[in-house]
Amino acid sequence: MRRVSDSQALTRQVLGICLLLVIWGCATVPYTGRTQVLMVSQDQELRLGYQAFEQIKHRSRLARDPRMQEAVQRVGQRLAQAAGRPDFRWEFVVIEDPSPNAFCLPGGKVGVYSGLFRYLKNDADLATVISHEAAHVLARHAGERISHQMLAQMGGTGLNLALAGMGASPGAGQLAMLGYGLGTQVGLLLPYSRQQEFEADRIGLILMAKAGYDPALGVEFWKRFAQAKGDRARLPAFISTHPADADRIRNLETGLAEARRYYTAPTEVRDYAALAAPTPWQGHRNLAQPAAGR
């Protein structure tokens, strides 16, 4: 009986600590007002972002075309100003990589892959992508993901202790822990990941509008991008980190009216048509210009 009581007491202590951490770690996402749980500090996030960015630059090759770099610097600096985070050490680089992707790490460390430019028509398209990635940082989504994983681990520890206190067999315990792991992944972590993508889309529209880029062009870009990349054996929505394209577009269209309220004097939007032809861009094409023979 003593063993069971001790185990139950320890389980209650673990769950109590989890509850206190949740209460202490509540924060509010800017623009959306959503309440989030954060168990890591802003300083911890910044340190992780700065360290990761230095590692990425060390192992990556920067794009050689100065026009790519200039475009990302030009658009990125406008978005950084609109973001209103002078405490960030904003930095923008173009990485030589055929993937149509980009990222922003805590602290404003932005990387754009050269492969993304074949999907971009102008500065507004580039602003759409960078603002989406920056929105993840402004909303502290990385810290939130870390916090959710920490809570899931604590919950697993509490469950393990409870099973031991109940005298569960090793096989039953393993089965219960497997079910708990799948349940938290599908029922907690993945849904929050999709929610963060919806949120970053809407905050991203606001950020690009504040920087002087028409948010309606952002919605048009995501529509065009979804059509260009196609389905490509997409995972079912409930086990995917990203929402379905149709759901994402609906969310963007819903958020467009709010973003327009932040729209300032229009910024000059430069076209990227000239970037499609010269070397070292021979393998990249602008979506507005069909590839020969296709």
C-alpha cells in the first residue's frame, strides 16, 4: 500500500507542477489575441534562433546572384520595420537550394531558398512568404511548440508513474504509453501546428499590409502557389503539420478584410521577370512564363 500511495502522491505532484507551469506561462498572440502556453522565455528563444542561424549559414552555400540577395534585403527590411521589433537582430540571406521554401528563426533570422524565386513574380510575392515566416516568430510559435512538447513529456511521466502505482504489467504499460504518444501527437501537437499555420497566414497578411504591400496580392500568391505545387501525395489533414490548401485559402480570404485595415501607402513593387533568363538562373522560371517544351 505504501508503494501505491507514494506513486500516487508523486503523480499528483507532477500534474500539479504541469498545472502551475501552464498558469504561469500563459501569453497572448499579437493581432489574433489567442491565449497560448509558453514555458520558455523570449531570451531562450532568441538564443536558440541565433545559434541555429549561424549553424545554417556555416553549412549552406549562399546564392551567388546579387539580385536575389538585393531583393530579399529590400523587401525584408521593409517588413522588419513594419514588424516593430527593434530588439530583434534582423538578418536576411538567400541560400542556394532548389527547394521552394523559406524560414524565419526567433530574433528575425530569415533564410530564403533560391528555388522559391521560380514561383515569385514580384516583391509582393516575396513579401507574402517572408511575412508568413516572420509571423511565426512574432507569434512565438517555436516557443509554443517546445512548450507543448514539454507538457506532453510531463504528462507521459505522470501516466507512467500512475501505471506503476496501479501495478500494470510491462506490456500493458507499453501499450498505454504508445496510445498516449499517438494521442498527443494527433490530438494536440499536429492540430496546434495547423492552427499556427492559419495564424501565421493571417498575421502575415497584416504584416505585409503594414509594410505597404497589398494583402490581396498575398492571397493571390498562395492560390497560385497551391496550384503550382499540386497535391503531390499530400498526407491526410489530421496527420499533417499544415492545413489543406483549400482550407488555407478560405482562412486567408476571411482575414483579408482585417489586413486591409493596416494597409499603408503602397510600396513600389518591382517585377522579377528579368531574373528568369540570365545565368545562374537557367533552371528557374517565372510562373508567368511557361517553360519551353512544357
